Amino acid sequence: MSSAPRSVDPDRLKAFSKQVFGALEGAMTSAMIHLGDRLGLYRVMADAAEPMSSAELAERSELHERWVREWLHAQGAAGVLDYVGDGRFVLTPEAEVVLANEQHPAFGCGLFSSLPNTLSVLDQLPEAFRSGVGLDYDAFGSEGARGVERGFAPWYRALLVPMALPRIEGLVPALETGIRVADVGCGGGIALIEMAKAFPRSEFHGYDVSKFALERAEGNRKEAGVENVVFHDPREEPLPDDGSVAFVTTFDCLHDMTDPASVMRQIRGAIAPDGIWLIADIKAKDGYEANVEQNPMAALMLGTSVLTCMSSALSEPGGLGLGTLGFHEDLARHMTEEAGFRRFENLDLGHPVNAFYVVRP
Ligand SMILES: C[S@@+](CC[C@H](N)C(=O)[O-])C[C@H]1O[C@@H](n2cnc3c(N)ncnc32)[C@H](O)[C@@H]1O
């Protein structure tokens, strides 16, 4: 029995089509941003600091003018670059920060650099929808690990040591004296390396299950020339169970884990009686409605969850599957308490995306 056709309002149809094609436009603009970053075009425009023609940009980038011209047109039409007339485009100071200044905490090209890798799993996801089992971070290859690293590194480089750590009572003097530190879910190790450079008397241990992240972390360590950092795969070398770690960090990873409760219990076993655990995780709310109402980036985050975070958190049968917006403050309080922690403080560090919790036994 077929149901009666539903009537379609032509104005709403037009508006809805516009919305859907706007999403496709965003995908194309994202691809252009990926190319601008990868080809060094933003860097060249930032160095020039004045409007450039396609011929000038192509010459300085050693690329073909026709391709550069079409890219400039696409970026101008999208409002990423400003068109100043006479075939010339400019990178505004704000665009320079986001697109070309990797040392600035607002640098944003990192997640665009791994976009092809993030999307490369699309062919595997229909099967994940059927089986329920997702893909871990290694599904995105080495370039995927580099993208995650570049996505988070600017904040660690600019703000972790000078701004965030001094806000935690008693921590900096202990780090200066010399303590054992563990970063669980350390990715490419940038946070740990920044801390290791600042506190040479302390010893730093990074733990991650991604072989590509661990490879990058060791490469980053060598490049930084620091000797007080060691990286481990926790399946082979678990956290110590002797209360010897005075400071533990978990940055943007608990919601990606298949069994975060077990990792929390391991952290409880590792941490000193007067130890400190700093959690950074997405400023999520409890429930779909609250997230959509209060988070203007909810659609971006929920899509990211399907492609990466929830997929990782379901990458083993029985995984908890929290996902990008799944680890909200109430859950964080409840789960850390269940793991044996008694004190929980929300530390507002003014981060646009992350909440920070200081947890103690
Ligand atoms: C979004 S990335 C964050 C990486 C890093 N903390 C950063 O801020 O750049 C999440 C990381 O958690 C790691 N991860 C997932 N489950 C883990 C587990 N059970 N133990 C350790 N690391 C895990 C993933 O491999 C991935 O590198």
C-alpha cells in the first residue's frame, strides 16, 4: 500500500536545497584549504603581506599559473581570501593566523591536512554501521596521525606550559623539582615534549595504542632533542601500578577509547596519593538537545564522531562508544569517582573547544 504523496513547499524546497549544497560547498572549500596548506600557498601570501596576482603567487610558489588562478578564485568566492580588485587577492591578518601561522594557538590547518585520510575510511564505514565495530586511529595512516598532531599542537606549544600548568595548585614547583609524568593517549607527543623541555628534572612517559602516533612521537622527540621522554604502547608496557606517577594527563582521548573506565582504573593505580590528573576533553553537554542548542559546532563534531571519535571508541566489540560529544562533565565526575578519585574541579582555561578537569585521589 503506497502512502499519499506529501506536498512540497517550493520556497522551503529552495531553502533546503541551498542548505544541503552549502554543505557540499563547505567540503569543496575544505579541499581548497587542504591544497593551500599543502602547497604552501598561504605561507607565500603571508610572507608577501600584500595583495598578489595569480602570476605572482604562481611564480613564488613554483606552480602553474592557471591552477593557482582557479584556486585563488575559489578561495575568494568562499571568502577565505579577500579580493581587492585588479585580479589580486590578499590574506587578511586574521586569515594569516588561522591558515599560515603554525605557532599561533588559533592555527587551524592541522585538521584540514588529514582531510583526505579522514574521508578515506568512508568506504569502510557502511560495514561498520552493519557490524557495529569501528576503526581505530591507525585506519587513517601516518598522515592521519600527523593531522591530529597539527590540530592540537598549536595550543600545547603556545599555552600549556606558560598558561595552563601554573593554574593547577602545587604542580609547577613539583615539576621543577622532578617528578614522573604520564600522558595517556599522547598522540604525536607534542604536549609531553613541551613539558619535558620546560622541566628537565622530571621524567615523562607517553602512552598510545596507535603505532603511527608512536612513530611520530619518537620522531618529534628526536627532533626536539629531549632525553627525558619515553613513549610506550600500553598493551606491551602498561602504566606502572605502584602509585609512582605524580602527574597524569589525558588530552582529548578518553571519549575515543573503547574502555575508558579500565584506563581510568589504571591511572588510579599509577597515580601517587597526592598526585594530579589533568583531563582535557570536548566541552560536551549531556544529551543531544543540549549539545545542539549550546554548541554552534555540534554538526561538525557529530560528523567527526562518526568518522573518527565514536568509530575509535567502538573499534573493539563491546566498546563504550562515547564519541566526540559523549564525555560531558557529569559523566566525567561519575566515571572518575567510580575509578577511585575523590576530588574533581572544572578549570576554565578559556579554550574554545575543550573543558579541563583537575582530578585528584
Ligand atoms: C584525538 S587523539 C589525541 C592525541 C593527543 N592527546 C593530542 O592531543 O594530540 C586520541 C588518541 O587516543 C589514542 N587512544 C585511543 N585509545 C587509547 C587507549 N586505550 N590507550 C591509549 N591511547 C589511546 C588514539 O590512538 C589517539 O592517538
